[in-house]
Amino acid sequence: MKVERYSNTLLNIQCPRRLILRVQKAAKEKVPSDIAEEGLDIHKESETAVRTGDFSRLEEEFPHDCSFLRELHKLKIEPEEWFETEIDGYPFVGKIDLPIEVQHKISDIKSRWQPVIIKSDEIQLRRYAWFKLNQGWDEVITSVYFIRYNLEKVYETFDTFSEPLLRKEILSDIERVNSIVNKGEEKPDPNSIDCMFCDWSTSCPIVEFRDDMTLDQLTAEVVKRHQAFKSLEKILKERLDKNFDSPGAVEIGGDKMMGWHLYESNKIDPREVLARTEGDNKIIPIEEALDLLSISSTSFKKAVKKYPELANLIAVEQKVKWVGPMGWKI
């Protein structure tokens, strides 16, 4: 068994089982991953918008004008740079979301809710900065763009003197991966990140709870079992009828019905709320309106009691929702 090429994702894997199965290109278990799917969709929309200048879909999804990406479109930046190179004979591949050559900057798009640069972001930016230095740039500014907030955060600037250290870090990770692959032991080492994005988590052996387990190990077990539950639930959802007029459900005792159910939903457009915070249309102070942007039904009903005119912004629509065991709303 041999690693054909090394990517940022591969080098980040800590669990031997997940790493070996990925290198073997084992058949994936189709584990549902809403986080990964949403992130991929947002990346694709962002990169398309920078190319075409059409930001309508992004600005419908997020309550801001994507000014950072608009500036990149004006600079005629070509997003999504795929590269394949070698580092000491090892094939190294990757994808840079936003290579901004005129500024000697590379930026990675993140769709997570917390606008904080985390360790894995730093590692990825350092690896890609090495590639750009190796390609001939004399300086590389690295940053993360948090698209939900139209917020760019600069991580670090690297120059040619940084290249040997960055090279050493990548080679150290390659050696670690090779060591695990050469041993060939598919021993699970659960951790929260690997289990969250693992394509083989539903068949992974369950680890019995021990008092000495770390918080990360406990989190990994919760994630792994949740992934297995989602896989089973996905099959059940597909088998039950989701017909809008007569949704399907399974009676599981008493009045607990697991399955698809019809319900009425109060739909509120956050932009309509914000439009009522100034000028002739002013109904509610901006400070209170911002508290409503999550638009939970309870918080909005409370606001309507205080500002009755807001009731005109509510549109009732029918939807089909999934009700899980014990009445969980999923």
C-alpha cells in the first residue's frame, strides 16, 4: 500500500483507520454530513460569484453585500487554484480558494459560524504559503475570509526565509502518514474532527466509556454514534412517504409519531425587519431589530406584542417537517 499523493486533508488525518481506508480508496458509506455539504455549496457559489460578478445568490443567503469578494471580482482574480507539485520527491496537491497575486496574498473561504482562525486553518495556510514561495513569490500574506460575516482575518505573512521551516513541517507530516500506512493497522483513534468528517464512521467499532477518556474522545464517540443514527434515519426518511398532502409516519406508541408531518410556519424576512428600523418606515429601534435576526418564533411574537405593526411582516406557509423519536424536531 502506497500513498499516491499527499493533500492537506490527508495530512490532517490523525486516526489510523480513517487514514488507511482513505489511502485504500475504500467504498464510502455515504454518511450524511450537512456541515460538509453546506460548506461545499457555499464555496462553489462564492467562487462562481468572483468569476462572474453575480452576487445575487450569496447576498440572498447572507445579510451583507459580500464587498470583499466584489473587490476580488474587480481585480479579475481567478479563484480556485488547483496545484500539484513535489516536495522532496513526494507529490503534494491542494486547492487555494482565493489566490490574490496582485497583493501576494492567499485567502481561504470558511463558512463556519464562529469567525475565529483555528489550528487547522493555520496549518493549511502554512502549507499553501510554502507552495507559493516555492513557486517564486518572495512574500505570501495569508488570511481567512469568513463569508457569513464578510470578514477577512489576516493570519501571518511569510517570506523566503520562512520556506525551510514550512518545508520541514510538511515533510514531518508526510513521514507521520507514511509510518501509519506502512504499519497497515486499521486501529481506530477517535477524535472529534476525524469522526465528524469520516466516510466510514458508521462501521467503526464503538469504544466503551471509560472514566479516563478525554473530552475530545468522548466528543468523537458522540459524533460517531450520531453519524450512525443519521444513516439509519436517512433510510427511514427515504422509505416513508413525503407527499405534501398526506405525509407518512410510523406510530411508535401513544401519540408519538415518527416521520413526516404537515405544519404551518411563520416566515419572516430579516431584511424586511431591518428596513423598518429607519426613515419613514421606522417601527422598531435597530438595537432591538438586531436581536430578532435569528427570527425564532418566540422572540418575534414577543416583539409583535410591543410593536403590533410588525405582524404585517409575517407570512404563514405550509411545510413538511420530520419528527424523530420522542418528538425530536430534526
